Amino acid sequence: MPNNPEGASSYMAWRALTEDALLPPPALPVGRRSFGCPQMAEAATLYCGARSLMGAVRELPALAARLMKPAQAGGEGEMPAGYTYLGQLMAHDLCTPTEGEFDYALSGPAPGFTRQTVTQALREHPLHLESLFGPITADAALPVLHRFPPAPLFYPYFAADIPRQKPVSGPGRSLGDLPDTRNDDNPMIAQLSALFIAHAERVTARLAALGHAPADSLRGAKVATARMWHRILLHDLLPRLALPELADLPADLGAPGGKDIPVEVTAAILRAGHWLVRSQYQLNVNTIPIRVLLKGEPDIAALRARPGGENFWRIDWRNFFDLDSVWPPQRAMRLEGGLTAMFGSDFGLPETMEIHAALVASDNDLALRDLARSADSGLQTVTALAARLAPALRDRFPDWVLWDDSARANLLSGWCAACGHPAPGHLTADPPLYLYALLEAGTGPRVRGFGEGLRLGALGSALLWSSIKGAVEVAASTLPDAPADPDLPLIDDMPSLVRFLTLNSGV
């Protein structure tokens, strides 16, 4: 059922005050806590920007306009492009959005409008792959997959997709039948999701062949796939997104038994994935603009039913992961400069992703939404987060700019001067976390705690490593008892998953 988390939320009630709302908020969005805290951090440590909520938000459109980079060759980093969408799946599997829409009326009265219905069931257990399977203990059947026809000469690796039904009436794209239909935002995350569902299918069959009952086999397969998911996150995704030297940071666990996710990660750091998105993708032999892929097709099944169209938008995973030494994958964009043009702008986004034109006149909707989440969601300030991390990291990394207030201010003021942004004093003294993480990631050298455009910098990396390790630890401890296949290969990276499915699918 559609998730409506706003209900009785104290946070959303505060948001509704608009002009009368002062920063910081009195409560966090539902399902969130402050990093390093069991619940919400002290108000004095939270971002307050211009103090007034609407005052802070009014500063953001001009700032968002500076967070665009040209869609041109040479802006790619080192990370294969598939990890952009593995990170998106991780974000969706952690939690559902509870911060509300961007509904700040900056250029006119807020209209009454509706969005396309998106299913986002609340997470009982983050990182259990509930966004694909639903709760593991519910024993629901696995989502059905669309099978592409074997074509080993042209498609040597396994691929599958999420089936979609044409909308009953009206315009719009179709969405797959998943517990969280955000996992059908685009062909990349949809077909990547299908890989994990296919793994669960194969393990279900293996457990049944060992003599386990159907329900036990299904539960065991979901548990095995969730454990594989955890290994892939810690061993394959995070070392590419965050500084590997911080992999030994202790897990940030919050309250005993708690499942809330640090708001600094959900509202700021995970949004770094938007900086990685390319303006176009080579799915197979065809290259498609991202705006077309995001818009989707109203009836993709009909297109695939046409003669010669059976592989429409089929992904050749060699284009997204390191699977073939003579077939290098396309790369994600560098973590610098902001969002790629034609992705973050009005003319590049589907209508369902745009901020309503009556609210704000902007060509940078996604950057504006991302900045707003750092301003209005109750995040700790960069200064407070640096102080929280210093006892564990300052002696190990004494040269990090993160520890130096004036050096951080110079980083911000230098960027403002370079892009011609007339920054208010509070922006350089304590910027929104999203902006600081972007500048820290896109700068060098690494010894100073910067990401050199290839990874998150010191603060972003520390928050991501510690928070995801904590979420994985809690998730692993809450998996139900289930039968296991002692001979199941141990998979801890995406190329190995694709190869396993290829060997076990007859491709």
C-alpha cells in the first residue's frame, strides 16, 4: 500500500508552519536519528542556516544553480556505472522517504497537485531486501521476472527485468510490481534488482533439491540473498564510494535494538549518488539519454513483443561492471561539480520528479531538493560532526581539513568565489552537509581528507562507512532462522553475482 508517513509526524507538523517555522526542527523525520546518537542530537548541534526555515530555503535556488556540471566526455571517474544504481538500491532498502515533498511556495501559492502513486512500504528491517521481497518472515512469493531470450553471441551474461502492466488509463509509465516501486525508477535499477531476485530463485531451487519444504526453501533463499547483499555492500560498493582507509571505523548502532537510520546519511550523504549519474547510458549496443530512461515507456511489454524488439532496453552487464577485460564498462561521473546537465534540470527530468512550477522557477530541481533536505531535516552541523569524529580519527589523520574551522571556511569561500555565488556568512561558517560533502569529495589531495573526485571525502566517507556497517550489523542479527545450502558459492561482488546467474541459467 502507498506509504503516507506524514500522518502524526511532529516533524511534518513543524514543516507545515512554513513562514513561522524556525530552524532547527523540534523533531526528526520518522525513522531517523542523529549520527552518533540513540535519538536526536542536542538542538545546539543542529544546522540552522538563516535560522528561519523559509529564509534558509529561499537561499537555495541560487545555490542549486551552481551545482551543475556539463554533460561531456572526460568527466567520468573510475567506478563502473553499475555501482551508481547499486547505491540507489541500498538507499531504497535502508528506508522510505519521510521528509515530505518540496512544497515550499517560493514563486507562487502552493497548488493542489498529485504525484504518480509510488508504493513504498515502511521497512520492518532495513537492509533485509524488503524493498524487493517484503518482510522475509511474511513468506510472500518472489516477484515474477521477465526473461529475456537466450542470445549468447550478443548477450553472453544473464539479464532479467521486472514485468510491468500498462496503466489502465491516462498518460504515464508503467511500474513493476515490487514492494518499493522506486526500484523501477529506471532500467538500470530495475534490472539490477532482478539480479537479486534471480539469485533468490536459484537458491530456492537448490534448497528444495536438498529436501527442504517449499516455505523453508523460500525463506532460506531470502536469508541467503540478504547475507550476500550485506557482503556486496561492505566489500564491493562502499570501498568504491568511500575512502577505504576508513573501513575499520566502528559501526554506528544508535539505541540498543534500534532500527532508525542517521538522518545525515539519508538526507545528505546518500544523495551523493545523484552526482554519479551520466547524461546517457549504453544499455547494449544502443545509447539512450537518461531523460528518456527516467521517463520510461507506457507499455514496454508491447515493444518487446514486436518482431526484433525482444531485447528492447535489455542491459548488457559488461557495460556496467568489470566482467570482460576486453570490454571495459562505462564509468560513473566523477564526484565533483554537482549534477550532470540534462539530469538535474527541469528539461531533463520526468514530470513526476520535478518540483511543481508554481512553487519555484528552477532549472535545477534535483539539486534544489537535495539541498533542501540538508537544510530542513534536522542534520547536525559539519562542525558538530567533526567534533563527534575527532576522538576516533584526528590522531590517525591529523592533516584533514575537517579538523580546521578556518580551512573549511576557506574551502567554501573559495568555491563561492570561483562560481560567483554571493554567499551569506553562515554558508561558509557551517554549510549544508550536502554541499560540504560535495566540495570535500571533489577536491584533493587525499591526505587532506579529500576524495579527489573519485570517492567521498573524509566526513562523507566516515558517515557512510559507520552508518552502513551499523545497519548491516543490525540487519544480520535480525535475520530469521532458515535452512542454508552448505555448497552455495560465497559471492561478495557484483561481477561474481552476474557470473553465478549466467552459469546457473543456461545462458
